[in-house]
Amino acid sequence: MFSNFDFDVIQRSWLYLFTTGMKFTLTLTVVAMIGGILFGTLLAMMRLSHSKPISFVATSYVNLIRSVPLVLVIFWFYFLVPYIGAWIVGASEPIQVGAFSSALITFILFEAAYYCEIMRSGIQSIPRGQISAGYALGMNYWQMMGNVVLPQAFRNMIPILLTQTIVLFQDVSLVYVLGSVPDFVTVASKIAQRDGRLVEMYMFVAVVYFVMSFGLSSLVKKLQLRVAIIR
Amino acid sequence: MHYNWNWGIFWQESPDGVSTYLDTLLAGLKWTLALSAGAWIMALVIGTVIGTIRTMPNKWAVRVANGYVELFRNIPLIVQMFLWYFVMPEIVPASIGGWLKSLPNASFITAFLALGFFTSSRIAVQVSAGINALPRGQKLAGTALGLTLPQTYRYVLLPMSFRIIVPALTNEFAAIIKNSSVALTIGLVELTAATYSMREFTFQTFESLTGATVIYVIISGIALLLARWLEKVIAIPGFIAAGSTNTGGH
């Protein structure tokens, strides 16, 4: 079955695959996670706001993003970001935006909608008495959120936030549709096509993703037991 | 900043000479719906079987079912599509491989298999969660009444757990429609791919993308309304949906 396979292609290219492709994928995952959680938390606070217009804007944004496929969102921002950039700097022509920045903006804005829903249930899991107690102590909204609600909400939601980050790590592979972003799958498929070794390369890619995602989710499960707040 | 808007583009004739660009998008939508519906049925059947096995007393069966779930959950869908499309025909015997490659709708069949197996692992997780959410006494009561284990599952546990996990399953159904867009990487011209080709022919980038976005929002709106109605009809008083608190994933 494997007689006419040539796994030599992996030996020749694995260092390049990891130092270029996987480095890009991981950097994008981590930066998009940080940006996505920050923006997502802001969205969650907006959704739970007493002000109707603020909560309407956040709710519409989240529902819109959650009803379209990531591939379509990737196309949207790939074409839209140069125009927005031109609008911001006041240029008359669309400006060139690097592959990394374009992908980063896409993933922050897309994943924020999913992180928002996680943070919303995290904030709602904090008993209302604590919010009242915060206000009774004379705190304002930001002090109460920053010192009382959000630290506990984060701690409760760490396992789910990390699980979503593993989903994000796998989602980064979809930038393959742009063809010009050097993530792990794109780089691997370029080498595979150059050397005519699609079968060996895609099996290798699958194994790498499996080992990394499985390892990470096992770590998350262990962490889950350690960070749980004992009540 | 220059961009020439032309919303009339949807009613203009597309390069095939007979239909409009709107028809191009609707033809893509047909593939999206066919792929999602087909893969959904496959995923529901396999997911129910695997999800049930994960709650059985036999340790080895549970391990195999858990392995199945981990395998399909930890590889990105796009890589799974590549595995079915490029790798599978090469590692099966040459005669079968050649037959697979010569099928008329190879990319549809491949995408159907990839999406079906991928979603089945996610449904399996929900089905086991539903069964585990039931009070332990239900299984004991079933067997105490003289039902065999398969009968207990068939008449007591599965009907109850399916009614509990309806919200989680509707989430998965919304997800399968969105995930079907990954099939464009192996050459299936579903809605997102149709949008992209419309853009390449017309250069009306934002009109094409808006058209597809509106269609996706309408489908998920319809799915959401159906789901709300189904939840109302089917919900069991006193049993809060186990899956509805699970907000991760897409």
C-alpha cells in the first residue's frame, strides 16, 4: 500500500514547514486570541448593557458574524481592509495591507463574536448580589467590572475560552483560501504541489494537527480541574 | 477612495449566456443546501450510534468510540477534506481509487463524506451529553422493568435525551451549513465559491459578498425560527437543555 510513497519529502521540508508555516499559524492564533478575548469581552459588556442602542449594536454584530461562514468573512475582510485603510489615512486608492495584518484583523473580529458569547455567560454566572455589593461600596461601573465581576468570570470561563482557542487554531487553516498567506496548510500544500507529493504531505499535516490539538485539549482538561473555584 | 457601486449586477447576464448572476448565487445555494442536508443525515445516524456507545458499560467499546470522536475533532475540516479528496483514492486498492477519481460528482461526494464524518463526532458528543444528563434512575428503572439494555436505550434513554439536546442539535445544524463552505477548497461550487466566481467575472466585490451574506443570514434566520418552534413543541418540562450552555465552537 505504501510501496510507491516517498516520505522523504517530509524529511526534506519539515524544518521549513515548522519555522515558517507553523510559526505563522501559532503567532496568528495567540495574537488573535488576545485581541478576540479583549474585543469579545467588550462586546459582552455591551450586550448586557442597560442602554438599548448599545446592546442592539453588539447583539446585531454578534448574530451577523455567527450566521456567516468563516470562509466568507475571510473574503470580506481581505477585500475590505485595503478600503478601510485608505479611508482612515485619507488615501484615494486602496492601500496595501500585509497578509498577516489582514488575517489578524479578520480573526480578531470573527472570533470576538464567539468569545463574546462565552464571556457573556461568564459574566451572567456571577451572582447579582456581588454587583450590587460593588456599587454599595461606592465603586463605579468600571471599578466594579474590573475588580469584582470580570476576574471571576475569566476564571470560570478559562477552560471554555481555551477550547475555543483550539477551534481558532484549527480555523487559521482556512486562510488557505486566499493562497497568499503562509500558514501551515498553505505552505505544506505549496511544497506538496511542487514536489507532486500531495498524499504524503496531507497525511503529515493531519498527524501534526491531530497531535497538537489533542495535546492542547488534554492540557485544557487538566487545567479545568485546577482552576475551578471551590464553592 | 473609489469604488463603483452597481447593485443592478445581480440581474445582469452571467458568462454562461442564459442566466443572471443572481441565478449563479442561487445555483451555489442549491449545492450548499444539498451538501448540508445530506451530510446532516449521515452525521445524525453515525453520531447517534457513536454517542450511544460512549455511554455503554463496555470499556473497550467506549474507548473505540472516544477515539473516533477525538480523531475527527482534532483535525481541521479543510485538512479532512484534503484527506478524503487527495489521499483516500491513493491508499485504497488501485481499482477502487481509479473508480473514485472518475466519479462525475467527485468533489460533492468527497465533501459529503468529510462533512458527514466531521459533524458526526460533534453530534456524538451532544448525544452522550444528553444521555448522561438523564437521572441514573431512568436506566435502572428500565432494566428493572425487564427491558434489555438495547430496549432501555431504544424506548427510554434515547427518546428522552434527543428531546433534551434539541437546542444543541440546532446549533450543529447551523454550523453544518456554514462549514459546507469549506468544500470550495476541493472545487465544489457552493454558495461561497459561486460568490467568489461572480466577483472574478464582474469585479463587483462588495455587491457579490453582500448578496451571499444576505442569503446566509436568511437561511440561518429560518433555521433559528424552526429551531425555536421545535424546541417549544418538543421540550420536556423540568429538563433544561444540556447543550444550550455550551457556547464554544462553531
